[in-house]
Amino acid sequence: MGVPFIVVVAALIFVIADAFYLYRLFGYRKRYSRALRSNVVKQFHRHLTGVQKHVISNRKDYHQVDSLFLSYFFDTILNHIDDTDMTTKDLAGYLQITPRQLDKASKRVTGLSAMKVYDTVKSQYIPQQY
């Protein structure tokens, strides 16, 4: 005769619930990424104004090393902001670390990859110059 009606209804409910879950998950990830970029912008403006207290993470194990890295990272970005073809490898070379170390440190401190931080800072700094 075919598939029982209850199996079809259960499968339909499962598909609808799964679609709703994925919709909420992708929405959360988008909002979270936007919040991280906003946090980087705030820390960058603090760096420009001379407030050296970089507090991006609410973690208990946030150390001065993270603050020092972020300060050097922002300085490096500012020194090379006019480079049109900047890559992670270039940024890492300027900081004298490997590209993998740069991305790991950037994600640990800001939650974003090094190039996303670079692009965020560049988009905030370039309009202020003119």
C-alpha cells in the first residue's frame, strides 16, 4: 500500500524542525561575527586614542601577553595600511611569526582571523583619513 501516514508526518516534522534549527544557528553565527568585528573596532579606537588597556576577552586567563600582541598587531596594521595586496603571510612576516601562529593568536585574542581584523581596521581607519 505504501508508507504509513504517521511516518510521513514524522518525517515532515523532522524536516521542518531541522530547517528552523539551521536558520537560527546561521543567524546566531552572523550576529556573533558582527559583534566580534564591533569589539575589534572599539579596541582599535582605544589603541588610536592611547588607551592601552586592551580588554577583548572576558576570560579569566587573559594575560598582558594578549594585550601586547594586540598592540603590536594594530601598530603593524597601521604601518602597512596602504598595502593593497596584504596577506596573512605578509602580516606574519612583519610580526616575525608564522602565519599559523598569527591566525591562532588573533583568534585567541579577538575571535577573528588575522585578515578579518586587518580588513575591519582598514575599513575603520581609511575613512577617517579623508
